[in-house]
Amino acid sequence: MISNLNSVQLYGAEIQTQGVIAPGWTAYLNIGLLESRIRDFDANLGVPAAIGNKTPKTVPDKFNLGTQKEWTFD
């Protein structure tokens, strides 16, 4: 539970793209970037925290790459 962070700064970007490799075969690429900073917190937090640190439980980067093939059976 993260309820004692009074002020947090978050900024990032996400890009998603998809393309056709061949008929019935597609590829996709997703990239997500997230930067976080603690700006203010409750002094009675009870866990290590400091202004300027990254927020806990925040995934900073995400990368997905894959393909999908469609099969038809008659």
C-alpha cells in the first residue's frame, strides 16, 4: 500500500505499432517509458524514502514484441 506519498511527479510515453509481414501474419511492437520522482512524503512513513527517489511499485520501462499467424482450416 502506498498512501503516504503526498506529491509524486510522473511523466512518460508509450508507442504501439503493428504491421503485416505476409498475408495472415502480423507483428507488433509496444514500448512504454515511465519516469517517477517522489516530491513530498509523510515523515511517519516508516520505510526508507527520500525526495527525488523513484516511487515504489512503479514499472519504469516496458517492451513487448511479437507476431501472430492466422491459420484457416477448410
